[in-house]
Amino acid sequence: MTAVDVPEGSPFGLDNLPYGVFSTPRSAPRIGVRVGECVVDLTRLLGDDVFATPSLNALMAQGHTQWVEVREQLTELLCQDVPDEAVFPVDEVALHLPFEVGDYVDFYASEHHATNLGRLFRPDSAPLMPNWKHLPVGYHGRAGTVVVSGTDIVRPSGQRKAASGQAPTFGPSRRLDIEAELGFVVGTGSPLGRPLSTEDFATHVFGVVLVNDWSARDIQAWEYVPLGPFLGKSFATSISPWVVPLLALQAARVPTPPQDPLPLPYLREDQPWGLDIDLTVEWNGQVVSHPPYREMYWSPAQMLAHMTAGGASTRTGDLYASGTISGPQKNQRGAFIELTWDGKEPIQVKGEERTYLQDGDEVSITATAPGVFGGRVGLGEVRSRILPAHAKGR
């Protein structure tokens, strides 16, 4: 038996307990929980076959009451000695995609981000479209290209049309970008034809992950009218390997910014689900941005209510993301298109002037939130490296 050590100041203390899927060289993937610098094997600790599966879906499908019971049981057991064979150093395990992604929806919930892009693309018009403050704008993504942190991203190819060009050309994206986001994982679904309310959020959403929604801005700019993003977004979306339970974020709950005009009744919240989460973006090891999630105009509860307002069903493993997280300051912008003002204002990265991503670049997004014990709760990391486009795309 051994005591699981939690170093002082660790963002993975008993007020966090994020779930993930891990494996060792001689074992199959199964569910673990992160504690300090260790992963605790829940199959060996709790003896339930639901944890012996290579995804969190079966556990999430058990529902909110079971989520609470498992968390209480874990908190109690991890205060005691646990079997030696259940504990693995986190740097000696492989981490996998933590859940089977059902559907994937990406929103556009930051007023600062939407305003910045509006000023970039429509300098002679109002920066926000007329509908933006009436509903959470979003689009359906491609669930099959959601990948776990550490997966290399191949530069996408597609049609691009220069402003001075007479016709489009096909080739690798020249304006490859990131979007620092927060993702919400649906634990229990809802049937077709039954909209969810904002009050359903806490019992239907299991937890959160960090998201990097990669964007090929040149491909996106040519294709997005009239139906919105397609190939400029569908090639990859990266998520962190740890799913932080919504139950671990109670101390991070804050009001959303004031919403004016007042949303329609189905989008109203008596106690809004804003979240005080601080993100950090690193580009080749240099910190370039600190996006603050608390600045997001639309809450995840409002996103869920709007996503199902027309009667769309939800399923265990559905993922919906916030859209780029940006704040009012330049160093709080969560996408490089904003940070460099579409390349017109390069930034210094490791002594080089940079605008968009080059082959070989590595991007890391991390985040923390207030914990119930007074410390910080860590959301882990989503890190990826850019590989050259495939030869056929040249």
C-alpha cells in the first residue's frame, strides 16, 4: 500500500480529480484519475468494470447521481493508502483520447473575438452581425478529426484566393492558426424533439477539456460564404487528455458579462454559468497570450440550450466548444489572426517576427481555475506540432 503524494501547490489535488484514459507498455487503455504527479488506475482502486474500458463514455452515461457518488468515493479513498499496483507516475504512461466523440459543435461566444474579426473583415461596417447578441452563433464540426494532445497536425491543403487573384488556387494553407477554447463534454444525452434548458446544464454536462480548434484562415476566407466554415476547420481539433469534472469547478463559477439586450426566455439564467478560468498560450515555448474565459459573453449553459432549442438530440460523448477565448487586451487574444492583426502586426517569438504557424512550430495551451480548497485546479495541456502538408496537396 502507498500514499499518493500531492506536492504543495499542485493543480491536481483532491479538489480536481480529472479523468483520463491511459495505458502502460504491457496493458490496454483504461480509465484513471490524475492525482499530483501520478495516475491512479480506477479499475484496481474501485474494482468496477466500467473503468476497464478505453473511454469515459460508459461512466458518463451512468448519470449525474453516479458522477457525484464516484467522486465522493474517490475523495475518501485517496485520503488513505491505496494499492501499490494502482499507482503509476504520469510521465510513464501513455494518454489517449479520453472519450468517444459523438457530435462536435463549435460556438463563437467571445464578444472580444467576434468584434476583432468584424473589424478586420468588415472595417466599414458594425463589427458584430445583427444576430450576435441575440443567440450563441455556432457551426457543426467534424467529430472524426478530434484528436488528443500530442498528436501532430498535418498542414491542410485547400482552395485559396488572394485578394488580387482572378481565380482560386489549390495548395497548403499559408495562414494556419490556432483557437484557444474550452470544450464541454456531454455526459447524459437527451432525446430527439426535447430541448434542454439552461438549468439542465449541470446534470447533462460531465466535464470540460481544453480545445485548440485549428483554423486555416486562407481556406476559410474563400469558402465560408454563404454556409460557413468547412475545410478550413475540419482537418483537426485537438483536446487535452484530462476531463475535469464540472463538479470540480464550483469555486470557479462567476456571472457572465452583462447581456444587453436581454436574451429571449429560453436563454435566460437565474445564476449564470460564467467560469473564472485563465488560459495560457505558448508558441514554441514562449508565452504569447493569456485568454480569460470569464470574459465570454455567452455561457456554456446558454450554448447547450440553444444547440437543442430546435429539438436536436444530444448523446453521451458529444463535444461542444466555446469558440476562441479573447479578452479586451492585446495579450489576451486567443488566436494568432487577432494577436498579429491578420499578419499586419507581427509579434516576436524566440527572436523572430511571426504571424501565422510555420512547419515545425509547436503550440501549447494550458489553464487553471480556482479550487474549492483555495488553490488552483489544473485543466492539463493541449500541445501539438505542425507537420508539412502531404505532397499531393502541393
